[in-house]
Amino acid sequence: SDVLPTGLAVVMRDKTGENQIVVASGANSEVNAEQVPDEILKTGNYVLMQMEIPLAQNLAVMERARAHGAKTILNLSPALKIPRAALPFVDYLVLNEIEAGHIAKSLGLDISKDARVMAQAVAREGNLTCIITLGGQGVVAANAQGRGWFVPAMKLDQVIDTTGAGDCFGGTLAACLHNGNSLSDAMRRASVAAGLSCLKKGIHD
């Protein structure tokens, strides 16, 4: 088979610490769902995914996770459309404001720009828990049963670099849920972790 270059991301950051990222997928485009063994897709485990690998491969893993009892967390980043067929296999959908707008539009939802309304609408439509990160405004979430949550962001004197904050949020959220924390506590811890990651340049664990 062809040898592909390692995936590459170019980060452009402005003076406020906000960023835009351009990704060249490279070998990421050849990721295959069969690389994830069935034995880790068991009840009690969480599978965290994002959109820098082919959607079809994510979907295949999510379907197998549902069959074997694992929970799935999909971070819709970078912002791409997600087909309705994938929603039944997503337990937690994590979006930022821009991504929330994209998915709401792709689902044909008539919603306002209120993030709480967006979370509720997407949660109902997808029968899942929708979590929307709002940067300095905090995090909102809603589940399909109509329950909602809000966690304020940690106050920062200065934002140096937001690169990787979303990944930090997702990883911490998944770890906390796997540890048995409630969703609100997992959101709070993930929000703090994401905030701390903004205090230095670059991506940090």
C-alpha cells in the first residue's frame, strides 16, 4: 500500500488567543475501524472520537460500541455534517458554538442562537446528550428527556492560546464519565482543564 505522510495541522492564532486550524489528514484518512478491538468496547468503557478521521470509520466503531455496551462521545470537530443515520449510535455529542450551528442547520432545525435551546433541540432530535462549549461563557448541555445543565467557565486573567482546549475538554470529560462522575461534575472538571490549557502557548496535557 502507499505510504502516507503523518497528519499535519497548521495553527493560526490571533492576539486574543483564539485560533483557526488547517488540517492535512495524511495517514489519518486511512484509519480503519478494525484497528479498534472488540474487547475494549465493553460496558463501562467510553469511546471518544472526533472528525479528523473518516466518518464511515467512526460510525463503524460507534455501531460496534453500541452492540458491545460501550458509551460513545463524538466531538464534531472539525465542523462537518453528521448524517442522521449516525445519531442513534452517539451517546454524547460535543460541539462548540460554530459546530452547533452547523449541525442544527444540517438537521433542519428551526432554532434560535441561544445555545441552551440549540442543545435541547439537538438532544431531542438525536436522542442523545448534547454538550455545547461556549469558551469564556461556559458549557451547556441537555439530554433527550429535557434535562439541562450549565457550568460557568473558569475565570482567566488572560487567554494565551486556545489551541487544544476542546481536545482537553473532551479527554477530561471522557475520563470523568468513565470514572463514574456525574455529567455536571464531569463538565465542571473538563471546563477547568480546558481553561488551564489556555494559559500557555501550544497544546498541553
